Amino acid sequence: MKRPAAVTRNVLVDLAEALANLRAQKTRTFLTALGIVFGVGSVIGMLSIGAGARAESLEFIEQLGVRNILVDSRPARSNEELQQRRRSSPGLTERDARVLEANVEGLEAMSPRKALHPARVLPKPAGAMPEMVGVRPTFAGIHNQRAMEGRLLMDADNEASAAVCVLGEAAKVGLLGYDPAEGKYVKVNDTWLRVVGVLEEQIASAGGEGKAFDRNNAIYIPINTFSYRFWDTSSFLKDELDGIDLRLKPEANSLQTAKVVTAILNSTHRNTEDFSVTIPAALLEQQKRTQAIFTYVMVAIAAISLLVGGIGIMNIVLATVMERTREIGIRRAMGARRSDIVRQFLTESMLISMGGGVLGVVFGVALSWTIATVAEWRTIVTTLSVAVAFGVSVAVGVLFGIYPAMKAAEIDPIEALRYE
């Protein structure tokens, strides 16, 4: 059995010889490593896109609330469709909200929701027109909203139908700039509203089918204020409510409760399909599964580049074996064993793949940054993605280097010495 010192010496000698041989063919070595560079870079880039997309979607779903159940009305697309619906269903109404509040077990909080796209707003918005949303004060707790300035809506505001509002972060900047907004006024249609608070920035949008709105570019008012002070001119095609948001207690089963909610609404709406029920908890699990499949597919596609790079390594090492046949014969004649020859060529292929792997990691990080900057997609380069990509590149060097190394070791020394 070899001593550790002898093994270390052999490894160092093999490394020195391999480096010398690769330096002697710099251009060939670099071009061979390019396949690994692009393969590793592609894997890291694909994984970073997948990780970024997964993080954004999970943040969006988690902000919807994994204990929430969201009921949204489905607006009619025409007057004929609306008349047909009204023969059997009154649409989503305040009565539905009261029925759900009284009959759903494990309910922690509930808020009806009405939305209005204003005809005019003063001060004039710098960007897109903000949406106005009437909600109960419980809406903030249901959707984890926090005030970065002033306060949130209170029960007293709703009971008094007070002309107050809370602005989303984007709505505040678009209407009132970057100065403090608390105590200032905004005019929505013909009603002046006093700003009592500004919300922290939130992720993504909310709303039902065909009427999603940006939570950050919204004006939130008490739902009683909405009912008594505003009139939606397009309401003849809409239900009384745009949605009902429910938050369950921690011990409640959201999937079972959603079935109860659906059953209650089907009863009051006589099985008319004029509403939808969204369960963020189920959506979260589905999204995780979808993202996992998406990631596997992208990595598999990117791994083809590594496969091509591995074939390139095997091809070039085989060519090197043919070119160095006489050298192999001399080494065998001087006492080198087959294992020494295998180790020498395997070391060279591993050095090519490891060098390509290091450059590929740099290329992958740069590619991820470029995609995030140019395409404005969120990308996340994780330690795991780098480790996996680099590890696979080394494995490729070993796997595709074994065959050429074995071919080199099988060369007959006598025939090798005669080789010209």
C-alpha cells in the first residue's frame, strides 16, 4: 500500500505534467473548455431565472395570505349575460358577506371589497390613474398591510362614513410626490378625501378576473364611505361587491373551509357561475410544484451544453492520445504502469473541465446580472446552483475522460515506440 507522501507526490507530478501539456496547446485547450464554460454558465443562468421567478411568485402568494380565502365576482361581459344571470342570482352582495360571516367556522376576519376606476382625481396623477377600493378596516390585517406614514383605516371611520383615505405607496408618490402626505387632501370624482395614512410598498396586484389592480397604486377608503359618497357608472354590469376577502384562524383548514364557502355561495347564487374562490394555500403548493418542474426542464436543457462540452473533451483527449502515442510508449518502456497513463490523461481532462467550470461560474453570474439588468427580470444566483453546475462540470470531465485514458493505457509499448 502506498504511503500518503508517495500518493501526494504522484498527484503533484501528474498535475505538473498535465498543466505543461495543456499549456503547450493553449488554443486547443481554451476552445475545448468553451463548451464547459457555456454549459455551466447556462445552468447557473437558468437556475437563477427560475429562483427569481419562484421567489417573486411565492412572495406574491404569501402576501395574499396562506390563511386567506378570496372570493371574487365575475363581471358580466354584456347586458344579455347579466340579464340571464339575474334570473337566478343576485350576484355577489353584502348579504353574501353577512351570510359567510355568520356561517363560516374558524373565521378570524372578513372584509367585503368594492372597486372603482375614478373618472378624475386631483391632484392629477403623474402616472397611471389609481384605483379606489372600498374596504373594511379588517382588510389591512387580512392582507398584512402596514402604514409607513400616519395610520390605517379604523372602525370609527367606517361607522361614520368618514371622507378619509389611505394611499398605496405608488398612489401617494403619483398624487402628492415625495413630501409627507398625512393630513393632505385628494379629490376623487366630486368628493374630497383627507389622507390619514400611507401604506408600505407591497408586492404584485390583487383583484378578481378581468379587474386586477395594483395594490400600491390604490386609494383605500371605508366601504361605508364608498357606498354613501360614490356611484360607479359602470355598475349596471357589475355585482354589488367586487369581492369578499376572508382570513381564517391558524387551526382552520383552508381547503375544507373553501368548500364550505363555495357551497354557501352556490346555494345563494343557485349554482350560477358568477364568482370564483381562490385559496392561496393551495395556489402556493401548486406554484411550488410547477416551479420545480420548470426548473428541472430548464436545467435539463442547459445540461445539453455540458454534454456537448464533455463530448468535446473526449474528442480532444482522444486526438491527444494519438499525437502522443510515441511518448506513451517511451513512458511504458521506462516502467510506467497502465494506471499511471490513465491517471495522466484523466488529470488533463479534469483540469480542462475544472478550468471551464470556474470560467463558467463567472460567465453564469455575469449572464444572470445581464438578464436582470436588461430584461428587468428578477434573478437569484444561489450557492446550490453554483455548486451543482461546477460539480457537474467536474463529473463531465471525469466521465468523458475515462474512455480516452483507458485507450491510452491499452496501447502496446512496442507498437507505440514504432509509431511515427
